[in-house]
Amino acid sequence: MSAHRSPAVARLKRARWIMTALVTVITAAAVLVFGLVAASIDAHARQTRAQDQAEQVAGGLARAIQHDDKQVLDLSTVIDDELAKGSAAVVVAVRKPGEPWKQAHTYQRSLMPDDTQISTLATQTEDHADGLLYQGSRFASTDITGRSVTVAGAPVFWNDWDSIVVILAGTESMADAGAHRILVWELIGGGGLLVLLSAAATFLLSGRSQRQALRMLDEHEQFLGDAAHELRTPLTTLKLLTESRPKPEEVQQTLAEARRLADRMARLVTGLLARARMQSGIAEPERTLLRLDQLAEAVAEEAADERIVVTAHPSVVVGDPQLLSLAVRNMLENGLTHGAVNRAAPVEVHVAEGRVSIRDHGPGVDPVMSASPFNRGAAGRSGRNGIGLALVAWVAQAHGGNASIEPAVGGGTIATLWLPPADITEGSPVAAHR
């Protein structure tokens, strides 16, 4: 379609891409924020769980540790405790006053910091306790392989023994970090898919929303093209008439021809505007009871051509008087134009039972155009066909009828406009339109 190559359509398509890009960016930003919040909440929850686990193990084992009458540390209860056999690493650090820390028991040592750091954490736990039994501490550190770990410490003091024991329990800084990584990848994959679906949906929906605008642009371009095509010849003729400098005795004839051309152009513009407005949904055809025979007689009288012969029978239809007049006038002009090869031959108009048939005695239907004589732009013997017949077909369709052109017996053509019969039980249309 012609409108699809126009700058207006290019701007619409550019707006479609811009709209898609904006919605995609907004969706991506929203998905990113949602993903970051979800990942942050999950990470915080897993870190809290890891910290609680480390504190639970350190505190529980601190309450289980004992020493015998000989001031020997009894680690059997610690070793056999279920807390010391789980996923958390355990280090039991012991120190006598003035001596360095010693590691009396370890479990999963690789998950804990190095020895120097263990001593530092034990000292910090002791200092933080300030003499209070089981006063726990929590630290963020790294194990001997460099991974982030959470270490919880709980001190144990005895009144009858001057040694100090610190239970250190360590876990990964994030509980079940593998599950968290899976969640992050799921958020990335799901978010990316959501952004793609949003972009595709926006592109499709914006395209659907622009269909009406594209159709109207196409109709606009078609209107301009039709108007330019149809008005070019009468305007050229009118220009020649005004530049011909007719003789005094030819002035009236020249003015009459100019008026005829002006009337023809006015009818063309009226028909084109009516079709464009109705096709775009701005207007609807008028629906009124009218006498088709009287309408055809009025159009034939306006044509003022002695070759026109009208045979009309009363025929009542429902339709738009202006559009039907335009269709009949176009059919009549087509008959007069193609019947001009024999100036003595009549152009016969017959009206009956919702039908207007116009017969000429011209060369007949061009075989090239016989398959689609009402198509706009169809080419025949005289070149490209205008939109006169195309408007006839459109008016017929707008009224629920049809139009046809067929060869006439004995030569020439018969153009017929048929409309559905009117229901006159509700009134008397004949009296209303006399």
C-alpha cells in the first residue's frame, strides 16, 4: 500500500520501536530491582541462618564441656555430642594464664581460619565475655582456603580451675550457598525471559494499536492519489478553456463547458470525501426511504444530454440520496463517454424494482477489464480506468447491494446498480418524496 512508504508511516514505525524500547527498559529495570531485592532477601536469610547455626553449636557445646577432679579437660561429651558432628566446624581452644592458645579438639578444620586467626578469635571471645560464662561472640572471617565463613565463640570459665576454654564453631557465611546461586540464575533467566516477552508483547500490541492509523493513512494516500488522478484531466481542460480567448459568440458555450467541468470536479471530490469518511468510520451512509426512479430521472435531467432516454417504474429503496445520485451519475457519465462512438445512439436508463440499468451502444466491455471492471486503476482500451465505476461498486456495497457491467445483446454494455427492496409497511415513501 502506498501509505506504507510515506514519511508518516515511517514515523509511526519509529514510534513503535521507541515505545517497545521504552517498555523494555522499564520492564528490565523493574525486573532488575525485583531480582536484586529477592536475591538480597534470600542472601540475608541464609546468612542469618548460618550465624544462628554457628551460635547454636558454640553455645550448646560450651554447656556440654567438663573437666575431671584432676583438672583435666573432659572432651568426651563434646566429641559425642550431635552438635559436634554436623555441618559446622568446631575448634576447642584452651589456654592457661600466661600461655598461648592450644587446640584441644578440632572437627572439619578446613572450614575454620588458620591457627593464628583461631588464637585471635579466641582472645576476642574471652575479652568480649568480660568474665561472663557462655557470653557468645560472632565474627566474619575466612577459612584456610579463603572462603568466607561465620565463626561463633562461647567462653567457659571455672571457679576451681584457672584455665579458660573457648568453643569456636564455624559455618559458611551463607547457608546452602549452592541453592542461593541457583536462585540467582533462575532470577536472571526468568527476568530475561520476562523482558523478552514484554518486548514482544509491546511490539505486537503497539502494532495492533497502529493498524487503524495505518489504514487511515493508506486511505488518505489513496484519496490524494485518486483526487490527483481524477482532477488532472478536467483541470487541464479548464485551464485550456480559460486560456483559449474564445470569440464573443463562443463565450457562453465556453462558460457552460467550464461549469460542467467544475460540477464534475465537485462531484468527484464529494464522492471521494464521502468514501474516505465512511471507510474511516467517521460517518455512516444516510438511511432513508426514497424513490429510486425519481432520483434517476433527476440525475438524467441534470446531465442535459439529448441522447439519454429514461424508462422508470416506481421503485422504493432505503439509502443515502447523495451517494446514490453520485453512483447513478457516474454510471451515466460512463455510458455517455463510451457510447460517444455513435453520437446518434441513445443511452438508455431503466429503473425498476431497486435496479438502475444504463445501456450504451459503444464498443462493449473491454476483454481486459471484463474480469474486474470496477477495480480502481484497471486498464482498458483507453488506458487506466478512473474511480467513477469503483465508486459505483462501493456505493452498492455500502447499501447492501451490488453492481455489474456486462455486454448487451446487439452491442454495447449494460451497467446495473441493484439495491435491496425497501420495507414500506411503516409508511408511504412515495408521498414523502414527491
